Amino acid sequence: MIKNRLSSISLVTLLIFIFSMKMVSGAEIETDQPLDRLLLDYKKDDLNIVIDYKGEMADARADCRDIAVNADWIELSKEVAFGPEGLVWNDLVIPYAFLKRTEIEKVDKGHVKIMFNLREPPEKRRIPRDVINSFTSIIIDEDRFVRGDVINIAGNVDIFGEVSKSVICLFGDVILHPKSVVRGDVIAICGRVRPLEGSQVYGQIISQKGWQKGGRRWASMRGYYKQFSLIPSMDYNRVDGLFLNGEFKYEDPDHVFPTIFLGMGYAFEAERLRYNLGFSQKFFNYYSIQPYGEVYRRTQTEDDWICSRNENIAFALIVNEDFRDYYEEEGGVIGMKVFLGPYNTFDFRYSYDAISGMDAHPLLWSLFGKKEFRANFSTLPYELRQTYEDDFDSKMSLFKITYTLDTKMSGIRNPTGWYGSFQFERAGGDLKGDLSFSRWIFSLARFQEINRYLALNLRIMYAGSHDRLPIFKKYFLGGLRTLRGYKHKLFYGDQMFLANAEYLVELYNDLDVMLFFDIGKVLGQKDDIFDDGEFKSDVGIALGFFPGFRIELAKALDKSDSDIKLWVTFERTF
């Protein structure tokens, strides 16, 4: 028994001794190795580089404004430069593949220190986690997930997909496109960062512009309060007058928790309280689903595609003009959005609403008001409006499907890509309700940049219906964004065809000149869209100022002696 115990003690002692010797031996080996590191110390225009490699050191300081970025060479000092093959130090070239980031230290807002190890990668290794590139631009596609860093020297970086760690760009710019995700920092040394709407950065954004805070980090409680927001908004139109609203919202950018929102507002001319309470919850990232629901009382319009809310506010406040028609709906909706990658979206929804008409208030204030606001749906004959009056005192049970295709790049002056949508609505029938109809709208637009100075934009729309459409679901053409050579909403019916073409020429910086052509018609349900009725068309010229302000002159091409129509817009035509 004693002998066995002594043997066990001896074995344990031997193992401890061997382990201790390995630790000591390991420490000696580590201290004998050179540091082999690269340190980037950066703040706005000031860049300091320290190289410690094979027992020797170099220090280079530079002002970003004085650095010449050439096609294949960037010189920081007489000793240190960046070339296509690697970091050049005297006669030594250190390949970029040797870069392995170890640490990012933020000294203060906008001041960052980045440490890299300089070590040759092993011959046998898995697919590299980091993406390292030099002297060309790099694009991380929307279906790509980078498990490490994205590092680019002397080239731009476009992020469409997701980066697990950080994006570091030297002497180039970083563009974060909608739906892109960077879970670390985005650092553009001697460059700029452009985060487009819908992009997410969990860390910090540092560039020549300075410092910007990104979203909250995992396991950090300090950023939670930033997910709560109070969003004030306003509207001004001829039925509500001045409408002031505040919406309290909780939104988790990681979609771990549902988005919840509660809004409350008051329309002073309509003397009506408006409200909305809802939620949404997104699951997954690239291919995702998003259930949602909402209850509300709100002012509604079908004319957003003709004139947006913000644009209409400007018209109403400045020149007593309101290009939209309105009705009130009170009820609720449940639905689900399905995102198939970044380009394709389906929206399935069911709503049940009480529909009410709204009176216009002609004597509202405007800055240059010399005329009264028109009545609601005033472009229709008075007798027809009386016939459809009961549509505004009804219950509407509606199922709607919307498919959207969007491959164009938002926020770009002349994007190239497709934008299309298909909507189908079914009310009544087995869904009950007072209104019974079906209608559908197909739209497809192509945006084509020809070269740096020229672009061609095309759009085609077709809409149809079954059964009697209520007055607020009918189709209208004429005027703003439709047939620009005619009066606003001059033509109406239950079928619609519209085509628009624009040829853009860049004159100077943000100034464009545009030639455009419009053609279309509206008909009854039983008419043939191509054989019955007459196509109306017009041509025009416009001056455009990026991002959307335009002055348009259009002339109808029919035999009428109509005047040249002048339109001013604050957003793109389509």
C-alpha cells in the first residue's frame, strides 16, 4: 500500500517537473524571437508607421494630404513605401500576406493604433479567414461572409455582405452598402468611409472625417439605451392641415428582440387624433422572414408613387398645391415579409379597416399662397364623386401580395440596375367586408449608366382590375411623374398603361440636362388596353440637380393646343 502511494507521488512529481521545464523552455524561445510587428498610429491626417522586423526598427511619419497615391507605388519616406507586392523597407519587401492583425486600440475618439504581426503564413492551412488585397478595389458580395478582417492597401472597399471582424483600408475609401454588416470597426487610413442607409457597423468608424460611433456590441449593456428612440414627424396637407406626431420606438439592430413602436399625433384642421401601435421581428440575415402587425387610425393615400409625403409637404407649404387624394382608415394589419437575399422581397398581408372620407380645407396657409387648395378627388366629375360616395363609409377586408425586385444601388447619382414590383389585392368575397374587388399593378424600371456623363432610364407600368373599384383604388394619369404634358390626374379608369423614358447628360458636377418621353392611357375594365382608346404622349426637357431636384417642361403631342406644362420635383421621377 505504502509502495503504491510512493509510486503515485513520484509520478505526479515527475509530471510537474516536465511541465515546468516546458514552460521555462517556451519562455526562453519566445524571448529569443524578434517582435516582427507593424504598428499604424493614425488620427485624421496624421499617420505614423513603426516597423520592427528581424531585430531592426524604422519609423515613418506622413501627412495624408501630402501622400501621393500612384498606380503602383505609395512613398511615405525615403525608407518606407507601399508597393504592389508588399511593404517596402529599404531593399526588403515584406509581403502583405504576412500581415496578421493582433490588436486595435482606440486612444480617443478618432485616434487609433493598429498592431500587426509580420509572420510568414504556414504552408498547410485552411482557407484564410482574412481578405488581404492591394492596389485594386475589392468587393465583398452580398452573399459572402468574411470570417476575419478585410484589409486593402491603395484601393477602395465596397461591402455588400458581412464581415465578422474589422475592415481596414489604407489610402482608399470604404462604402458600406444597404444591408451590409461589419461586426468590428471600419477604419479608412488616409481615406473616407461612406455608410449608406441600412448598413450596420457594430464597432467604430474612423477616417479622415473623424470618428463616428457604430451600433452596440455583443455582451455590452452600455449601448442598449441607444436602441430606444423618440422620432418626431410632421405632415401638412389639405385634409389634415398641420399634423404633428411622435413615435416611440425600440429597435434592436441585431434582430434578437422584436422592434416595437407606438405613435401618437393630432391633425389640427381635421381635429382628429391619429395613432399606431405595432411590432416586427426579423429572423435570420441573408434569407430572412419578418412577421409584423399593427393597429392604427391614419390618413391614407394611394398616390405615394406620384408624389411622396415629404415632397407634398414642400408643395403645400410653399405654393398651396397638394398632388395627392386621401381617405381615412382605422383598423389593423398582420403580415410577413420574406427576404430572398438583398434583391428580392415578398410581402404577404391581411388588413381589416373602416374606411372614411375626408373633407379638404381650402384656406390653409402657404408661403406664396394665392389660391385655394382643391377639393379631395376633385379631378373626377362631381356626379361621379357622388356615385362613389358610399365607398367612404364601408368596411374593407383586404389580402395583398407584393413582390419587389431591386438591384440598383441607392444613393448613387446614376445607378445601374433593375427595379420592379408586382402587387395583387383582393377585397371582399370570402374575406367578407362591404367592398369587393381585385386589382393588380406591374411595374419594371431599368436604370442604365452609359458612361460617366450619359445615362438612360426606362419604366413601364400596367395595372388592371376585376369588379367595381372604389374611387380611392382607381388609376389616374396626367401630370407629375406620369404624363407630364397634361394636367394633373386628368385621365382615370380601371386599367392603366404607362411608359416613361429619360436620357440624362451630365453638364457639370451635380447638374444634369434630361430629355424625356411619356406615353400612356387609362380605360375601363372591359376595354382592350391596346385596341381601345387613344394613347396620350408628350416630350420634354428638364434640368436636374443631384440628388433629386428637377425643373421640367413638357408638351403634349396630341392635336390639342395645350400649353407647355411646368413641373418642379424634389425627388427622382422613378
